[in-house]
Amino acid sequence: SANLDAQDIKFKLALASMYGRTIKQGSSLDSPEYIMVKELYTEVLALDSNHAGANYNLAILYYNEGADLINAMDYDMDLEKMNELQDKCVDIFLKGLPYMEKAYKLNYNKQETLIGLSNIYYGLNDIEKSDHYKSELKAFEDQNNPNIEDK
């Protein structure tokens, strides 16, 4: 059973990657490919909730969905409609947050995960937490890319 689960996970990840490449920027969030990729990552997590890559990629899908809504926002819309759209973006970012936090706890792709957490918290208007992850990112980059001083 464990071996079949591992093979199933590999297959679903490969399929998600294939469908993910067909999603164009600005594509409809309810496009069949977009929905399929989300479902595949969710299925992987049902088999292995600690799969760091699936957690990260699902979080990125949610983040991109919220960011696309913000980028497509018509700033001339009435205030009520704008508040409604902002609430929808917050809901989407909140859906992605647990997956990004899990990827972070699993120490997955640390630099990108820190960027993701900072951006999600910024989208949630939690500037304090966003800045926390930005400073952690800077410390990580400084540690992993030390400047070479002249001799």
C-alpha cells in the first residue's frame, strides 16, 4: 500500500506539473486546468499531508489566484464592490496560508517559502508578520550568500 501511495503521489505530481504548464497568466481561475491542478495537489496531500512540495504549490496557486484578482481590479469601481473583492482576496489568501506555513515548517525551498509567507501576510494586511518573514528572508540570504570581501 505504501509503495502504491508513493507511485500515486509521483503520478499526481507529474500530472499537476503538466497541467500547471498549460495555465497561462491571467487564465480564468475556474479553467479546467487550474481546477485540475488544485485537485491533484489536494489528492497528494490526502495521501501524504507532509508532502512539502504539494503544500507549497497549493499555497502558490491560492496566492496567485488572490494576486490575479487584485491585479485585475478596476480602481474606478464603487466602494462596496471594491470591499467585496478585497474580502474575496482575503478569503483566498487565508486558504493558501496553512499550506505555505506547512511548507515552511517542513523547511521546503526556504527562500521561496519565506517570500510566499511575506506576500500572503502582506495581502492579509498583516504588515508586522510580513515584515517578520522579510527580515528572516534577508537573514537567510545573508547567511547563504555572504559577500566576498576584497583581499
